[in-house]
Amino acid sequence: LGSKLVSSLCVPERRLQEDSKYVPVSISPGRFERVVLFDDLLVLIQGNDFHSFDLKLVWVDTVPAEKSAPTSHSLRIITPEEEFLISSKEPQHKAIWQWKLNKVIRQRLDEKRDFPLWGKSEEGLDPSASRFSTYTFKSECRFKNAIYEGDFSWGKPHGKGTLKWPNGQNYVGDFKEGLEDGFGICLIPHSSEDGYDCYKCHWREGKMQGYGICEYSNETVYKGYFKDNLRHGFGILKTPVSTEHSFKYTGHWDNDKKMGYGIWDDIESGQRYIGMWQNDQKHGAGIVVTQSGACYQGTFLMDKITGTGILISEDDSVFEGKFTEQLKIDGKGKFTFPNGFTVEGTFNNKAGKDLLSKGVLNTTGKEQGYGISRKLQLGLDEFSVEKRWQGIYDPFYEFINSGCKEETEESFLGIHVQTSKELRKSQEYLFCQRDSEEISGKIEDVLEALYEYQDPDSLQYYLQKAFSSSQHPFGKLLKSLSAVFQATYSGIGANQHLLHMAQEEVKYHAQKIWHFYRNLIHMSSAQKGQPLPDTEEDTERSEKENAHTVMLPLILPRFHPELFMLYMLYHEQADALYWQGIVRLGLFSDTKLLEFLEVQKNLWPLKDLRLTTNQRYSFVRDRCFLSATECLQKIMTTVDPREKLGILLKTHEEIETTVSRVLEKEYKLPMDDLLPLLVYVVSRARIQRLGAEIHLIRDLMDPKNEGGIYDFMLTALESCYEHIQKEDIRLHRFP
């Protein structure tokens, strides 16, 4: 060797193991003329230049004879950035090099210096393909100048590792065949400011793909799905409240831009936009809800209001017509007052002035128009319920269509994950041991359980636990759906004009989850070798029925707070009249109230009124039909329409039991006797917001109960509710 090479390569602790000068081999491509193997390096030499490779990151692979030249015997040498062939004309020369390379690499990995004799057998002669090491990338590529520390396999980062660039960028996470693949955290610095963008997400083939969280340097946070490093699919973007023009967007993305259906909260102005987007702009049908309770529904074009629309003011007056870009009434239209009066003509609302109008006043619609504006519902025709949250369902569809592969399960990790630690835990939890009492989210366990729990009782028990677990696919899906429901209908979105839109969503979610369940049942049965034929349960009609019977009661608790608030607002006026009646009836003693309601005296449970020596019947309150009253009060303790109907039926039974005890014989109450007694029980139960309760039960009850005893009892309760609102009760004057 020349003096330059000797000074660079020959150090006291290094030992020569082989030299192509003595065991001839050639290198392809032919940039080098000599190969030298030391106990720590493989060196390629050309003149006074050389290229060395640390043996910890050298892999040796045999080239099959059919892929080599007829007179050549080759070994493929693999390093993190280069591959080349070592070829010989004699097979024994190839064998010597292969044996020595593998032994030296193995010793280098084991930090040993002794070298076994030729031909000496030893277990596991070939070094492991999986290794842990540190390497600095030098060639022109995405990793140039980055230092990688972690797992390697066949020359490529594979497993867990860390990448660090000189500019401060780094990635910590999973690799596969040289690229980021799996879960990883990436920090990207900003040269203009002292901060980082932090991406905590799933990667595929070197790009962000699937669910992730991005915390930007300006404290804005995105939680949602990515595709090819761009926000794509469903996601939530929120800026800190302290920033100027702070906002929160919950909706769909396409190539890093807001696209499709989404919810925009303007935190500064207190407005919420519910509607369509295109290229980061409000575009298409949309609804604006203000903090004061006013609603606008119309068409947007590139972030601006255009065409005609409808504005419902907080006092329930309605304007249908043209608006300016600033949501000011301007042009032809029709104005409807809360009392039903209308003005149709031309309107103008210039800045700093009152609304001016020139048109025709119509007072004939007062009777039929009163209260109509309050019942007006928005968004039903404009936003198809099937397309509102497709971005949440799509990853679940992808998961099922892929055959429920575990690697695709990560793609729909729920938006409930808040931190990278929780995200990692959620991912790793799929593969770790669980307590026997916990429900498993691992997909083979899910399919096994669904196959096992097919009878109604056990299925309901299993699904109830599944929906409560954030590790179970159903739990993840429900968590996401309840989050977007809150984003739409809580806070500013709690507006009575959105009730039917919200109710429609809840029913649709129940139907979709039942559809997913049936798909998984078919898949589970097929894996067992017992494919299920399509049955009546797979028809569209049956899906709707089972969604109401099985799924709706299980998922309703997640949506109930926001949904019931909408029912309360929608029935606020009727409930206020009802409560006036309840307060008035509460002034009666038991016997006076029974007499006022014209209950037959032979049905009065006077035996239940235990009087002291100084008491009279006319002064006793809240003693008659006490068991029925306490039973009816339980209707507020559950959100399940089935249980509410069961409580109502039990109340009816308690009333009949009390009457039978009074008459000392079994007695079935006719409707003429039942209604006044039920009015008595309702007045003593003092259930606030009873109108909201009744209509929620009516709207969400199982269709199978229509026309039966439950329907009959609910109708009776509705009659009592309406009776208590009457003027002769609310305004009754005591003599």
C-alpha cells in the first residue's frame, strides 16, 4: 500500500483479514481495483484513493447462479447507501470471501477479536440481518447529512430509530425498508422564529398517512387525517384563543385545504358557520348561527354571501330575501313578524339606520302564522345526512374492506387522542396483554367476540362495553362522532332551528354502526368457515329497525346532552306554559286537586292519608298516589327511550294498583278515569321540561312500539301535558 493509505488505514489495533491481491476478486461496478478486509472495515482501493465501510453496517448476500455471468461467482455487498458485487472466477475464492466476511462482521457485531480457523463449525455463522447502529447519510437524498441511530435490516433503517438533521429537524419513530413507516414524531424548526412544528402521526412509505396530531409553532393544533404529508380527510384545526382572529374548524380537508362539509367557529365574533367549503373558503350552502340566537341560511360564493337567503332573528321574526355580503337586509323580500303579520316588498338596512321598507302589510295570517317561525328547521335539504361526516366513516370502511388488517386499524385511531404519549399508548395497546375484565380492541378478538355474542342479551352487553372502550373500533368511531356532534350543536350551535338536523344525524349514526356490525359478523363467520347467507336483517328496512332497537339506546347517551338541549329550546314556550300550570296546581291540597280534576270520589285513596288529630283532609299534600308519582319522576334518570316508556307503563300500573286497593278489587281504568288521575300524578311529579322529554321519546322510540301499549301511554301523557297548559288551569283563581 502507498504511504497515504498506510497512514490512514494501518493502526495498531486493526488486523488484516483478507486481501484481493492474494484471493482474487473483482468489484462491479468497476470503480475500484482492490478489496481489503480488516477486522472492522471493508476497504475498496483505487490508486491512492479508498472508500471504507464499517462492518457493523455491511450485509453479505449470495447472488444466485442464474443471475450471475456463466464464468462468475458473485456476492452482493449491501451498505446503507451503496450496493456492489464482489465477483471471482473460482468458486472457492467466493467461498473464502463469503466465509471471512460473515465471520468478521459477526465478530464486529459481538465486539470480539479472535478469528476461528478455516472450516471450524460454529452455530449461526451468518450475522444477524437486524442490527442497531449509528450512521450519517452523505449522498444526495432526503436524509442527506442526517444522523440515524436505530435499527437496521439489510442496509436500511427498519424498526425503531431516530433521525437528526443539522438544522434541528428530527424524527423519532418507526421505519420500514429505509422510510418512515408506522408511528413517529417529527420536529421541523422555523428559521424565522424560535419554534418547531411537531407532527405526531402515522407514516407510510416516508409520508404522513392516516391519523395524526400537528402542533404548530404558533400554538395552532391540528388533529385529524393526513395523506402524502397533507391534511386530507377529516380533521380539527384550532388556534389559541389569545391570537387575533382565533377560530376552530371541524370538518373535511382535501390536499391541505378545507373542502366539503365543515363547522367553523369564529371565536372572536361568536359566530358559527355550518356548511360547505371549497379551497379554504365558504362556498355553497351554509348556515350562520350567532351568539344572540339569530340564524341565517343561504348560499356562499368564495367566502361571501350571495343570492337570496333566510334570516331568523332572536325574537323569531323571519326575513326571506336578498342580503348584502355583511348579512344586511337589502332588496326584495318578505318579512314575517312573530305574531304572523307579514310585509312583502323592498327593504334596505343602511349602516347606522333602521330597517326601511316599502311594501304591503298583511295581517290575515296572524292566527295560523303565530309560532311558525319558531318551528322552522334549517339544513335538512341543504346537507345530506349521508355526506356530512363521510370523512369519519371512510377510514372504517377502508378497514373493513381491507379484511380488518391490524395495520389499517391505525388509520382510524379516534380524535379523542390528545398527546403523543396517549397516541403511542393507543397504538401499542393493540399488541399488549390486558386484564381479564377489560374488553379487547385487537381485531381478531373483536371478530371472535362478535361471533360468540350474537343473541340479543349478550350482544347488548358486549356492545355496551365496546362503546365505552377507546381501544375498541366501535368505541373509537363513536368517540369521533360524538366529538363532531358537540362541535356542531353545543355552545353557539344550541339553536332550536337545528333540532331536526341533529336528530337526523343521531338516527343515521345508529343505522351506520349497525351496518358495520353486520359486515363484521359476516366477516367473522366467513373466517370460521361458516359464511352467513343474506337474511332479512341485512335489508334496508331491517337495518333501520335494528338500529332503533339495538344501537340507538346504546349510543344515545353520547349525544343526549346536546340533543336534549335542542329539544328544550324547541319546546321552551310550551314548557313555560306547562310549568305555569304545574305551579298553579301545586297550590291545591290532594283532595282539592282531585276534586278540581273531577276524579270520581270512589277512586280517591283517602286510606293513604294518615292524619293527626289536628289535621283535615283538605290540608294534606303529596300523599295520594305517592308510589305512582315517585315512579314517574324516574323518567328523568335515564336517556333511553325504551326505559322511559317502561317507566311510563309502570306508572300506569301503580295508579291501577292504588285504585284496586281502594276499591278492594282488581280494576282496569277506562280512559275517562285514567286521564284525570294521570294529570294528578304529572302535576305532583313536577317534571321540568316535560314537553322536551315527551317529544324526544316520540321521535326516537322504537318503530315496533307504534300503535301498542307504549304508544297509548305516551299519547295519554301528551294529553295531560297539553291539558295542564290550558288557560283555565294556568289562570285559575281560588275562591
